[in-house]
Amino acid sequence: MSFRPCWRCFLRASDLSTSIWQPSPARLSASAAPFSTSTSSLTNASADRSTAFRAKVFNLKKEKPKNDVRAKRPAPGERKAYRKRIILSNTNALPIYGMEDFTVENMCKQESKGMVLGIPGNNVDQLRAVEAFKPTQAWGMFRRPGMLVRNETVEYAKLLEELQSQGKSLRRVLVGERGSGKSVMVLQAMTMAFLKGWTVINIPEAQELIIGHYDYAPLSGSSPLLFIQKSYTARLLSQISRSNPQLETLRLSSTPPSNFPIPIPANISLARLAGLGASDPEIAWPVFQLLISELTLPNSSIAADDQKRPPLLFTLDSLANAMKDQTAYMTASFKPIHAHDLTLLKTFMDYLSGASPLPNGGLILAATSASNPPPNPSLDLALAKLETHSASQSSAPSPDPYNPSPATPNPFYTYDQRVMDIFEGPNGGQVEVQRLPGLSKEEAKGLMEYWAKSGILRQDVDERLVGEKWSLSGGGIVGELERGCIRMRI
Amino acid sequence: MVFILQRNFKDARLVKVLPPPPSTHIPQLTGPFPLCQKCLETFYGVGPELSARLMARYYIHPTAKVGSLVDKQILDLNADLSTMNIENNLRRQLRDNIKRLRDMGTYRGRRHAMGLPVRGQRTRTQTATAAKLNMIERKG
């Protein structure tokens, strides 16, 4: 029997048993090695592991319960409450010992300029009730709410004193750059008014009234047709009754009109009256009307034994929204309603234009907003005209390269006569426009020292730092100063 | 629960689907949230324009919830909607129009009957919508 020779080594089959090509088990496994990077000693282990892994995967699928837990959806209103919440205290901030409070005396002192004064506790509650604090302001960074006494603060304190003593009224619009402290100026005016026992009514954000988030209904018997916002009016009445404790002592002195919706006892306190309106939106508007007419009754017509009416501070923030010719509300014939046809805004505009007098004195204060205001050429023009008019008596306004002549009508714009009439009409022309400038360096230093004492600004407040931050904030624009020092610290 | 035109709506529903917010910095709501909450626009034939006009007619503000409507507003809405050519009447009108085209033997009628595109679109691909909707007894 002949064997075929191995064609590689030409050995006979008989010799194959001794040749290096003998396929022994060890050789076999070694010969497999060049195709794998793992050593042969691991082959068994890896095989075990892969089967164990497979088994484990199988078991895992079987054993692990299905994870069906989803994140809980926030309850209705929870997100809004979070967005709108006002935090006025921070226990992490250092308390400032010896910080004085706002008082009637120290707020009009020249020495208080550049100091940060605390808001007294009961005033904080009142200001909270009138929604004077805004969520965008940095109250939550400090131990207790405090405000810088700037040059304008002292002016306001003196102004309020003068208005009260002389029984005069003043109508004023605050303008200024974004973050220049317009809303806080309104807040300071409200604080002073509360301290002096004035009646304070505040519309915290005019936008709320025009974007269609509150119900509306035509006011029967009005011509041209006006629209009331019952639930907002009820809210405003509740705000008035909670924030003005002196209304408890004021009594209704006139008889309500014959068509008043509910019988009310004579000699009812104004706080109780406001409470009635707050609890029932259906009667809120007539109650508001009666309350306002009572608050603005001339003191000369009030009986001697009755309490005299205090001056009134009526404020509104975000004025451009209150001047819109088209709101989200529609008439029955599907035409947008003018903001001045909404009764609450109309009431304010009547006081601002001077159509409704304030016989016992008071201040009508409106603040414009520079954060996302609706474009309103009529308001811009009217305010620019008034500002140029007042500036021509003192100093020229700062030139704006993008709008060199803001007080001249632009032929490509249409102007709303109703808005212009507020400022230029028969009763208008007496509205003052006040531009809030940046802080002075001394005021900026006082504010920065307060931040340093609160432990938020961790630098030595010296001339150099104050100068640097003051310049970087566009010449002491307080919002920018705050952003540069305590919000965007790196 | 409020009944409008024999259909009941939960109180928390908005009367109208909200238009997108005008300012761009507000993030747009994604998902079915605004759509599922509309009420008037659930009726076939009532769209954004008509629902806005209806609400203006009875002084219902844009973000009103169904539960906040007073009885008179609901009655008025019901009375108005019942006189309108909506729901089954409108569907019937649509079917009648198609039927008329078919009875006349027009090309359009034929295409409706065959479930093919009516207005000259291609038929090689992308005729799913026509296949789904076009028929003599069209649903709506």
C-alpha cells in the first residue's frame, strides 16, 4: 500500500507521525492563535464569560421590573406661582447691623443720600400686597429688603411732603434706560406714601390688563362703549383693602348711586366696602367707582366728625402697554378694543391727563418699561416733546444717534390721537416727564458697600473698583451695576 | 362639565386654542397641550377665525376656560352654533358636492370616486392622502 506523500515536505506518511506537522492537541490550539489576539489560556475563560453574560442578560430582562415611574407633572398654577414668587429674605446673606430703616424723617435728609435703608416690616407686607416687588429684582440676595437712597429719592420725599402740606397734585411719567431703577423708584414712592399714611393704588403691570388674560364685559350705559374687567377689579380691590389700613377709619360719606347693585349700610368703612367688592367680582366695578369717588372727595365737603381723606398715590408700571390702540380684547363686531376703553386703564388715564382732579392732593406716577415694551410711537413722541420742553428750560437732552429728533413727528408713522391727548389735550400739558439718570459715583459706592457688607461683593470697595464698575455700567445704570457686581460674578 | 351642542367639555378646557404668543422670547408650547384643550374648534366647520369671532360676540376673553363661562354665554353659544352650517350639515354639503360632480360624469367626480388626486397631482407616488380621503361618501 502506497501512501501519498506530503506535498509540502515530501515526507512519506509513515514519517508524518514524527514530523513537526503532527497535529497534536497542543499544536492545534497553538496553530489557532495567529488569528486571535487573546492568549490561548483565556479561551476557556472567555467562553465561560460569554455564556454567563448571555444568561445574565436573559435573567436581567426577566427579573427587572419595568420602570414606569414618570416625573410628576406640576399642579395647575404651580409653575406660574414659581415664576411669580417674591423672595425677600436670604438667610445666607450677612445681616447688616446698624442698618437704618426708612422713616418719614430720614428719607428726606440730604445725609441719607448714598445710604441703603431697610424697608420697615409692616411696609414690606403692604408693598407685597400691592405687588410692588418684582420677581426680576434682586431682593432674594439679601437678609432683608433695603433700598438705596439716591438723589431722586430725597427729591421724592420732599415732593410728597410738599404735595401733602399744600394739598396739590402732580402727574409724572418716569422714563429712563433699561435697569435705571424706574420700577424701584415707584416702589420707593409707595414706601414713602405708606409711611405718610397716603392711600396707595398700584397697577403693577399694565400688560396684564391688555393681553386678554382676564374676563371682560361691556359696561352697560356707557357711550362710547367701555369694558370692565371684573375679576381684575376684584383683585385690585382686595389689594387696596389689604395694603391701606387707614381705610378702616374712613367712612362712606356720600350716598351710593341709586343703581348700586347691593344695599350697603350707611357709614360703612371704606375697607369693608373694598372687601365687599373684592369678594364678589360681579359688583367689583361699581364698588371700585364708589371707592375712588369717596377717596377723592374734597375734604371741605366731608363732615367735621368724619376722618379727612388722605392724599392718593396712584401708580402704574409699563405705561406703553396701557397706551396700546389694539388689545387682545375684541368688541362684538370683532374690532380690537383700545386700551383706554378698558375702564381701569381709563380711570388711570383720566387722572394722568388731569381730567379727574385730585382735590386732596396726591401723586399720579407712571413708569415706562424698557424691557420688551410694545412699540408705541405716539407715546414716544409725546414723552419726547414734554422732555425736550422741560429740558430746554434747564439743559439740552443727551443726543441719541439713532433718533436725532425724537420730538418731531415722523411722517411715516401714524400717531394715536387718544394717546397724544393725554399729554397734549385740554387737561394735559402739565404732565411731567422725569428721566432717571445713572447713579452718581457716591451713590454707587454706597450701594456697593452694602453689597460688600452683605457678603455678596467680595472685593474691597475702593475708588478704583467703584470707578471701574460705574463706567462699565454705562455711567451708573443701577441694573447694570448690579449685574456687573453681584449677578455675573466670575 | 359644560354641554355645548350636545357635546360635553371639561371645565378646565380652554374655549379656544391659543394662538402662538406674539413675542418671540416666550418658548412655544410643544406637544398636544394647546390643541387638546380647545373646545369650539372641536366642531367640524369651526376654525380659528370663526371661533375668535364667536368669542368676541359674547365677550369671552381669549384664555377663558369652559368652566368660567356663565350660563347666558353658553346658551348664546349654543343658539349660535345650532344655526350655523357646521358638523353633519357641512359634511353632508361636502358629500353632495362630490356626488354632484360624480353624477355629472366630470373628471373631478371620477377621480373622487377612484380615490385618486383630483387636481392634477402626480399619481406615481405620494397619493396616500387622496387614497385616504377621496371617495364618494367622503367623511369630512
